[in-house]
Amino acid sequence: MTGNQEAFDRARAVIPGGVSSPVRAFGSVGGSPVFISRASGPHLYDVEGREYVDLVGSWGPAILGHAHPEVVEAVQQAAARGLSFGAPTLAEAELAEVIRDRVPLAEKVRLVSTGTEACMTAVRLARGATGRDLIVKFAGCYHGHSDALLTAAGSGVATAGLPGSAGVTAAAAAQTLVLPYNDFDAVRTVFAEHGAQIAAVITEPAAANMGVVPPEPGFNALLREVTTTHGALLIYDEVLTGFRVSASGWWGYEGGVEPDLFTFGKVVGGGMPLAALGGRAELMDLLAPLGPVYQAGTLSGNPLATAAGLATLRLADADVYARVDHAAAQLSSAVSDALIRAGVPHRLQSAGSLFSVFWGLDEAVTDYVTAQRQNTDAYRAFFHTMLAAGVALPPSAYEAWFVSAAHDDETLERISAQLPAAVSAASRHAG
Ligand SMILES: Cc1ncc(COP(=O)(O)O)c(C=O)c1O
């Protein structure tokens, strides 16, 4: 049998860092990643046959748990009919309708393959629609790895402590204005100075790529107000929150703010490579073939991915969201209680069913600068103790913890039973 270490060594010889996406390499927590051979419900199984309770959920898609039988069957049936046609299918229209029914502001929807593509296209569409160049984003928000959006990004860029990325031209970076999240004055000032050149504000309406940082009351409404006043667009990047924090994502959970464009990913593809952007019909119709803003993809709207997304969204009913909310509430309070009991300073923050712990802080984390003050050594100790006990957490302190409808009380108890030892390990690095 191939062991985890052997698998990693073999992968590293032919794949940079041994991984297809950086955070998987355990760079910020140290040690070697476990290599997964299969997953089912709330569990992952590594190549050595060890079982883990999974709190990553493929970084968001697995809201039903892994390999839900009805989703797998839908994909198998689609596969038997053909893997890719490069021609339209009715299932794409069905999925777009399901998205529009949940988020009516997404009157029209374009299916793409990744969240990166969805955000990149939304930015291009905003520039095409307004004839303007500048984009406003917030430090610590991650919108995928396109050039315009990598500046001061969260997620893996935060994990690696990188300021951005080599290979992004100064020209691309100069067209992205980066502001602190939740900074009302910075938003007003940037619009006072550059309002006529700003094509769009792109935001995670509840940030979850620098740890979980919810918007301050009124912050998203301010974004709506200034963009409207200055003729810019507001893009809600709901790749992570969409169809996870509620049936209609953060938009439905929050209520009241009406963005121009949405991006979706993760849950919408049910674990397959599928993402989407949506918005008002007249804006979306600026995309090719109707309009001048070009966007395309050989595998866009792939029939297997579309089948997985459709099956997942059809199964994700009120009961599923209630179970996810219950699991998140139970687990987050168990973690917080264990940390309080051990006297470990921390701040637990949540946005709907997404939550994360900021280690060694007891102030509210409202932006990226504060998030970066956390003690990642404490998390490293906690993470490895949990992993050794069969609980797989995100391998970075800057990521949200993901639960699913398959995380039942028995599974949650299994996690809770491991908390005292992990918290004790973390406490040796706390403060
Ligand atoms: C909010 C947000 N936007 C965009 C992306 C990029 O999506 P993808 O990894 O599918 O390219 C992510 C990925 O984590 C995300 O969390």
C-alpha cells in the first residue's frame, strides 16, 4: 500500500509542491498532507485507509456531505450519455432557472468552470458595461487568481503570507484599488477621488477567506449607495457563501442590498468544476454572443458538472440548511467552550453557518490587518493534534471551517471528544 509520505514524495517529483492548489500542501501548518483515496458523508479516507471527520468539505461544495448517492447517480447517468458535447444542453437552462429562482436578481446566468473565471468575467463585464478601468476590492477577500484580483488576496495568498503574486504586471495591479474591509471612510474617500473611473466594487459580502469576517451593519448598503451614485457596479462574490449560508446565499440571508452582479461556485457545482455569474438581463446580455464582452469555455456548462449542480441544489432544501446551521452552531460553541475552559485567548467569528477561530486575539476582527495579528502557531498545534485524532481541519488558520448536512450529532461528538487535547496543545503556543 502507498503511504501518505510516499504519495507526497512521488507527487512532489512531478507536480510543483506535490499539489494542484497551494493550500493543500500544508505549508502554513507544516508536515505532509494526507492523500485522499475516497470520501463519503462527513468522512474522508486517506491512502493508508485512515478515516477522518472532514471539516473542509472540498472548501465548500460538499454541503450535503461527500458522495451523496443521488448526486453520484445523477453524474453517473449523465456520464453514460456523454462526457462533453461543446453544444448547448437543456440541463444548463434548468440549472440557470434554479439559480434564478433562488436569487431572482440573477435574471440571466452564464455557466463557467471555476470561481476564478466567474469573477474574472464579472470584472470584464463591469468594465465593458461602464467603459471604465478601475476595480475596487478589499484586502483579505479572495476572488480567484486572475491578475486583476490577486492584489492583497486572502485564502492561499494569505496563508502563504504573500503580498500578491509574481507575474502580475504593475499595470494590472494599478487598476485595482485595495481598501480595508469594513472601512466606511476608505470607501467614501476612494469614490470621492476616483468615482468617475471606477467600473465596479467586488466584495465577498461576508468575507471568509481571511478567516470569517462578517460585514459591519450597513457596510454592504454603503457599497450599494456609493456605486449607484457614481455609476459603478456592485459585484457580490458569493462563490463561497452562495447556496451555503442560505438557500439564496448571503444575499438572501442579509436582505435589502441589491447588487448588479453575482458570482457563484462551489455548492452550485456540487463538487464538480462548475461556477456561474448572474445579474440583470440587460447587463448579462452584454456577454458574447449577444454583446461585445467576450467570454467562452470548452467545458463551460459541462453535462456532468451541470448534473451534479442540479442534483445538489434540488436536494439542498430547508431541512438541509437547518442541519448545516445546527452543526455549525454546535461545533462552534463546543470549540469556543473548550478554548474558554483552557484559558486560550481567541475570537470565534461566524457568518451564517461559516465560522472560524482567530487564535490569540480577543478583539473583534473586522479587517485583514487585524486578522493577520492572530497566532498561527497555536492553530498549527491544534490542527495537528486534531488530524492525528482523525479530524481533518482546513490546513490554514485563514480559512473557514465547513460542515455539511451529513455532520450528525454522533459525528459532532466525535469531534468534540478530541477538543480538550487539541486545545491543550494549542495553549502551549497561546498568548
Ligand atoms: C469568494 C471566492 N471567490 C472566488 C474563488 C475562486 O474560486 P475557484 O477556486 O473555483 O477558482 C474562491 C475560492 O475559494 C472564493 O472563496
